[in-house]
Amino acid sequence: MTRRLFLFLSLLLLAGLAGYGLTRRFLPEPVTDLEARHRWLREEFGLTADQSARIDAIQADYAPICAGHCAAIAFARANLDAATDATARASALAELDRLKTVCSEATRHHLQAVAACMAPDQGARFLALMEPHVAHGDSRTGAPSLNAHP
């Protein structure tokens, strides 16, 4: 019985190692995050390497701005939730609306900067696809992702 168990486990281990070896040999290397960042954007809008690099730089510059907007909006939402009287609630709601407007305008400006890196017809198509997603619902904040189709 123990000999059969040992043989079974050995064969199971060998099959697993063979499967791993075959997949590593014949399947492509996993894509890194850097390679995958703007795959949809590059393919959908036919970007050159230079255009893609400029968009990456624009994205990197905008990331901390976007994070700051998200943090401010989250803080304003927390203040709104904590408001106990009508005056404080109205003030917190006005501040939240102001911050959402600032964020939306900054995001639109960011999307326009990205579109400016593209051919004019592709930039217009990009804006037509992305601008409708620049909105703040009850739980969503932030710029639309450039990593996947909207």
C-alpha cells in the first residue's frame, strides 16, 4: 500500500513538473504592468511609441493631482456624513459639489492633453469615448482609466 502511494505521489509530482515546464516553454512570458498599461489605448488609437511615451508622462504627472482630488472628495464626503445640523450639512454639500466640479474640470483638461498627443481625428474620437465617463456618482471618483476600453 505504501509503495503504491509513493508511486502515485511521484507520478503526480512528475506530471505537475512536466505541465509547468511545458507551459513555461510554449506559452509567452507574462506581460508586465508597464507593458500592459496602455495596450488598449495604443491599439485602439494607433499610437506610435513617441505618442505613447508622451501619454505615459502626462498620466504620471496627473496621477498625484487625481489622487489629491480623490482624497479631498473623500474628506468632504466624510464631513457631509458627519454633519449634524442643516447649516453644516448644506455647507458640506456645497464644498463636495465644488470639489467634484474642480475634479471634473481637471480631468477634462487631462483628457484633452492626452487627446492632443494623438492624431486630430483619433483625439476627437478619444474625447467622445472618454468625456462621458467624467462624472461623480455617489461612490465613484477619479478619472476614467486609460488602461481599458471605457
